[in-house]
Amino acid sequence: MTVTMLHFRVPTADSGVDDLLEQGLTSTDWLQAGGILLGAIAVAITANRIARAIVSRSLGAGFGAIITARIIGYLIFLVGLVYALNTLGVRVGPLLGALGLSGLVLALALQKVVENFVGALILQTRRPFTVGDTVELGDHTGVVADVDARTVVLRGLDGSMIRLPNMEVLNSAIVNLTRESARRSELQVGVAYDSNLEHATHVLSQAVDRVTRIRNAPKPQVLLRQFGESSIDFSIFYWHTSDVPSELATTHDLMLAVHHALADEGITIAFPQLVVWPGHDAADNPYATNPGEIFTGQPSATPSPKPDESAPSRWPWRSGRSD
């Protein structure tokens, strides 16, 4: 009896390379594949530059334009590489499968890096801020210097450089201070309780009008807010140029104007005060007489009848008797 052995070949990533080595390829085949690959590289470079110029007009010349142009260039190069390998007779199916599996393993190993990369794409697409904007990101305030594949780079107001992971930025509140040309700020002023509030309101309004950095539209407001512990508090709402240096300068000028105006009118800017009381000798009996029985009537309280002294007590110890 003759036994026939069947040999099965399982396609692997190396089978395409084995086929390439086993086949007799001529120099013409190599030249054709090389020409296709060089052509793909040239087209990819050209497409990269064109895409970057087009995307920069809409997204700005930042990371979004760069990464979009690179992805387009890489895709064109990959198509050319696959076509060149097909020209040489290489089966690219198993090779692409192995590359896909390797890419999945690499993505799991670099999960945080991939998250921040995707975060960069989202930030460039949604554009909550651009390079040059002054923003508040969590506990940090600064001017956006760059958005790269991993971090948002801020130049702090104190000159420090701050790098925040892109996904951390997306998961926190984003406050863009300079998206609009003007912002509103508030200054609180407290006056003494014996002040004429109508006159104080008029004086504060005149002080606001003296500050040239405050915008006339929208119109500033001087409003009474609350009765504080040691003062009656006003709030002055005013609009100014949105950048932080302008905000600081406007607040400085307004405080000078308010202090000068209130001082000229003799209006006291109230502040918390502590009164030290040395005390005195208490009288022997401040009420002078024995108050006797005490009962205070309350609207919702049920009056209790006075107990009968002649009735036996349920608790003898309370009446001083014992059986």
C-alpha cells in the first residue's frame, strides 16, 4: 500500500518574501517596481505640500495642517508600495495582516500616546483655541504657544512654559479669554453703613467715566449687591480689551479713580474692624428681683397648665417627699 503525504503551506508574513526569492525576476521587473516606488514618493511629497497649503487656510498653519498633509502623503506612498510589490509578484495579503496585528499590539502598548495623538486631532478640528490665544486650562493660565502630537504648550503669564497632555485638556474646562475682543470684569467696593447710598452710586459712576480704558459699549454698571458684615457692598461691572495685561491695567486705573472719588466726597470705604472690650464688674443681681415663674407664649406652642400642688406626684423625689 502506498501512502501519499500531503503538504499544506500556511500563508505567513514571510511567504511573500519567499515567493520573491524563489521567482526568477529580471532587471526589468526591478526597474519597473523601483520606478513605481519613486513615482509614489514624488506624488506623495507633492500631495503633502498641496494638502498642507489648503488645510492651513482653514485650520491655520499648526499641527492639524501638518498631520493631515502627512497622512495623505503616507497613504499615497503606501498605495505605491503595494503596487510595486504586486509588480514583483509578492502576495501582500499575509504581509498586511501581520502589519495590522503588529499595529494593534503597538497601539495597546502606546495607549496614552495614541490618546494624546487623537486628542491633538480633535483640538485641531474643533479649534476651541488657536496659537496666540490666552486660555485657562484647569489651574493654568497662559498664551497658547503650540499644539503638538502629545501636548498643548502654554507660555505662562510669569514666563514659564507649561505642557499639558492633550486628553487632559479635552477632559477639563477650556476658557478662552481672548476669543472675543472684549471681556467684562467686576470690582467690589464696600462703603460704611451710614453712607448715603444714592450719592455713593453717583460718585462711583463718575469715577468709572474717568477711566479711559473702560469701554462705553456695553455700558458699565454700578449696582448694590449685599449688606456685608462690615459694609454695604457695590459691584462695578465694566468692559475692557480681552487680553490679560489690559485687564490688569484697567483694574488698576479703576481702583485709583474709585479711591480718589470716594475720598473727595468723604465717603468711607468700610473694612472689617475688631473692637476690644475690656469688660466691667457685673452687678450682684442684674435683674434686681427674683423673676419667679417663667413662661413665654409662642404662637404655635400649646400652653401647659400649671400642675396641681395638692395632687400626688408620680415621682416623689421631685417634690422632696418619700413614701
